[in-house]
Amino acid sequence: MAYVIGVDVGGTFTDAVLDDESGSVVAAKAPSTPADYSRGVLDVLELLAEQLGRPVGEMLAETHHIAHGTTSSLNALVTRQVPEVGFLTTQGHRDSIFIMNVEGRYLGRSPHELQHVLEQDKQHYLLPKRHALEVVERIDRDGEVVVALDEDAARERIRTLLADGVRAIAVSLLWSFRNPVHERRIRELVHEIDPDVYVALSSEVSPRIREFARNSTTIMSTQVGPGLRDYLTSLESGLRERGLAGPLLVMQSNGGAVAAAEAPAQAISTVGSVLTGGVVGSMALGRRLGHRNIISTDVGGTTFLVGLVVDGRPERETTTVINHHPINVPTLRVHAIGSGGGAVAWVDAGGNLRIGPESAGAVPGPASYDQGGTAPTNTDANLVLGILPERGLLGGRKALSLEKAREAIRLRVAEPLGLSVEDAAAAIHAAQNAQTGDLLRKTVVEAGYDPRTFVLYAFGGSGPAFCAAYAAHLGVEEVVVPLGAVASAFSAYGLAASDIELASELSDPAQLPVDAVRAEKNFAQLEDQVRQGLDRQGLTFESVEIHREIDMRYAMQLAEVTVPVTGGPLDQAALDEAATRFETRYAELFGPGSGFREAGVQAITYRVRGRGVLPFSPELPALPAADGPDPAAAETSRRPVHLDITRGFEDTPVYDYAALRAGHVLTGPAIVEVPTTTVVVPAGRTGTVDELGNLTLRPAASPEGA
């Protein structure tokens, strides 16, 4: 028996999904361990082995590979819990990272802050000025060496940084993406002095034009690289000691995985790894269900995540923003807010109820965890409303205290607002749904899509409890809670379903028409890099897919649009076709007639994405068929549940998911208890179990004559 395992390390819980060759799927969830996330990974693998009834060593010995998504890189950057790093750049350009162009005033700002953009400061520096030093060298825009590297001066700068305790150095020189010779020589000099120092080069991490973004990307990659290297080394060592035979893969922001040994060199590519697992899982399930337009929603313990699959493909972007700095990372487009199950409810100075972004996390957790937490959360509200069972989470393994939940809500929300505890809990639930609905509208409607043409997938520990409400806010009629028993670990399923994906890119700005020979040379170089990278993974692929694309823009503009380029030898017709695609996509994004071809079109950055398709990907097991639509045999109890502020508490049937069969139809209000989550079917909706165990929520049919 061969297994594939996906492990998703979140801020509150660590999820895992295991799939075997026969199509059996099992899931497990364990508390995350922020002091050392690898402990939580090993804990959840033990739980998987328990469900299989096998020792963990036997399970790991028969595992084809583990695909791992980690929050460590993103959390370290967001919280600024990163080590001191050094920065070496071309003489005269050190202050680029402190000036931050005008971008430092608006990147990552809320709409309210942007109304007062001149009042925003740029005091969010990545490192102190004493750790940003200059070297004497100069390469021009054509890649020609104008001033040779002064190696003696460079050695002096390196020793200065090391003497100040720096153990990682970022190197980003002017125009290095056109000629990396000086950056590579500086790395050699660093390792001549101390071979253990971590070095990242902008020509390898971010070979794109625009100095500020290239610098910030390289510095942030250097900040998380050593920690990621140490974490993965420790984790892989622990897994090998326990018998893991196959490789450990690490998810990247682009929706594909990479071997753990390769990840630290491109550490910045892992910053969104846990954000993309759900989108990849949605694509995999969507292919089985025939859904090509999907809104992927994940409500975990800390965050609410939204991604889109349009016409069978995930929406992508080439940059992201962290702490007001641009990051050059090809990534799946995922929007996030701090509005998970552990999001803290609070009353602001104006007497308004707010949810998040602060989270109770895994430690101390919601007040109902009875681990010392006193702040009320969405989880506490759901317990008071009867949505969650008093016996606790994870099938009762995680006990909950109703008394602690009520006390936290009373002190922090009910009394300040003059409400009863029950009404305050209902207000928290309603505010959460309104907040998540707002993000959905921003993600879907403001991007120009009609939500009525989409199916919404809802997963995560808390997603199935809220999905019917936030889907109604958006106007989506069909909601799928995927995979039943593994709904809360669906992102981990996406990790297990992922393939290896690498991307190489290179800026070579030129006005169209571009010489086809020049463009083909760029693509050939990038394709060679990608194929070499795939070879280094040490895996056998079922097939290899190569995709080419170019970032284009109108001359004198900054808005670049990524367009695909036909594979094979390039000719002028293929480049003209790419330019036409650019203008079509530009009009879709910014409105008909917004383009101006007379200004000219420029090709800026060339990119090649390579996907190594793994021979073993998760299969979904079929669920036995029911004798009829009536799910009465699966009903385990009834309890008062508050799902609608206009209806209050209602006597509500509770169903055991394990007893449901394909074809069962639940009529709301109803609660479905799954070992790792709780599904809410509100009044006016039905829930139908399909052959894969998914629960699909739809509006109930109106009575005849109504």
C-alpha cells in the first residue's frame, strides 16, 4: 500500500490528510505547536496512523511523499520575528530600501488610509541602516561591466556585517538580472570568509526590473531562509528517524510543491504555501464534480481565505505585499482577513462590535478552551448558540467550557452593548457573516465576475458553520462542503493533490515588435533552468508541462498584465498574438477602450512555469448509496440552536456525518457533526449528500402555489 500525505500547519491547528492507492481518505487534526511547529506535524501523523491501525513507522515507510504547507515564513515576516540580516548593494543605492519610492506610503494600506496617503509614514524598514552597506561595482542596463567589483572593499563590508552578528546576507546589485557575475562573486567572497553564512542573490531570488521590489524581495527571503532551512532540516530528520521513505515536499505560493532541500534557497516562495492548498484542492475536486468556476473559502482558526478558480484555472498574480513592501513572488491570488474561528470579538470606543483581526490562536485559544484565554471568539459564540456541541471539538477530544464562553461574552460584549449573552453571541455570529461577505464581494464582484455563475466551496474548521450565511450575502446559490469527513482539512487535501511546480523569470524590457530570436533566447534560457530544477527534485514524473508567459504593459505605464505565449519556436506571429491577448485582457481588467495601442506595447518580464505531474495523486472514495432521501437513521439528537436572528433558538436535529449516505437530503434547520467540523444547514436550505460524501447546500424548493 502506498500513501500520499498532505500536512497543513495553521496558526491554531495542524491538519493532515492521507490517501492510499485504493482511494481511501482519512484526516486528522491536532493543535499547532508555535514553539516548534514540527512537533505538531509529528503529532498529527501519529493520529493518522492511529486511524489506520498501524504503527507510524509502517505508515511512513509506505508513504510515496508528504506535501507540507507551512506558516513559518509568513508568520515570521508579518510579526517581524526575523533574525538580523545584512544587505549589500551597489554604491549610491543603499537608501533605496529606506526611501521606498512613493510605494511605501500606499502599499498594503486600507481604503481609509489611502484617503490620507500623505499622512502615512514609511518608518517600516526591513533592517537597520548599519546593516545596509555598499560595494563598488557597476553593471549597465545592457549587462555590460562598467565598473569592476572592488573585491577588497567587498571583503571589508562582509567582515563588518559578520562582526555585528549577521549570519545571513542579501545581495542585490543594480541591473544584476541582466548580468549576475558580481553578485555571484560576492557570494564566493562571503563563503571564503565563512562558509556557513546564508546568502541570497537577487539575480536568483527575483531577477526582475525595478530596484525597490527586487531589494525587498531578496531581503525578506534572506530573513526567512535560515529559519526555514533549520525547520525543514529538523522536521525531515525527525520523519526519517520515524521511517519516512519518500520525499518531503514543501508547498509554494504558486500552487505547486518543491523538494524540502530546494525550498530554503527560494524561501520567499513559501510565504503563501498554506494559503494556496485550498485553491489547489478546489481545482482537483472541481474536475470531479464538473465545476469550472469556484469560489474557494477557508475559515480556519485564525484567518478567512478566499481564492478563485475561473474556467478551471486558478487566478494568479506576480506580486504580493507584506508589511508595506512589494514582494516579487508568482502566487495564486488569495485574499485573507483575520476572521477565523478564533478571531476575537471586541467593542471599539464608538460602541461598535468588531471581529478580529486579533486571534486567540492555539495558545491560549478561545475562552471555551479553558486554557487561560479570556477573550470571546467566534468559537465561543457558536458554542453559546448551540452550533457547537457542549462535549467539545474533534469528536470530544478537545473539551469546551460553555461557562467560560458565556462569561467571556458577558464581560467583553454583552454588558458593554447592553445585551443578553445569547443576543451578544448572535450579534457576533451575524457580524462575522457580514465581514466575510464583504471580503467575498470584494474578491468576486470587484474583479468583474458575476457570483451567480460560481459554486462556492467551504472548508476549514469553521467554514462549514458559516458558509450558508456568507454565500447568501454574496448571492451564490450552490455551496459545496467538500469531502465530508475531511472538510476541515481540505487545504491539506489540496497539498496532497499538488504537483511539483517551478518558475523562472527574467526581465528584458523592450518595445514591441521584439526580435523573435531575442525572445526565444530568453524563453530557452528560462526553460533550461526550469527543467534542471525539476531534475533536482529527485522524483519521477508522469509528465512535464511547460508554460510560457510575458508581463506586458503600455509604454509609460506601470500596470503590467501577464499573458500566455504559445509554446514551440517563436516567430513574429506568436509575439503579435501575445500582444493581442494583452490588449484583450487589459480591457477586461480596466474597461473597454482603456487601452492605447498608439503609445506602444512593451514586453517587460519573461516567465516559464514548469509542472512535474506526480504519478500518485489522491483519489476520492465513493460513499455507499442510501435507500432513500430520508436521513432519519443518521439523526443522533436534537438541541436548541440559534441560526437566524429573526427566528431565535429552534429545536434542531443533529446528524452524524458517518451515518449519512449518498442521496440523503437534509432539510434546514439542521446540524451535521463531522469529527473535525460542524456543518450548518439553515432554514430555507437543503443539504444533499453526493456520491463522494460532499454535502451540497441549495435553496429549498418553494411549496407549490407559494
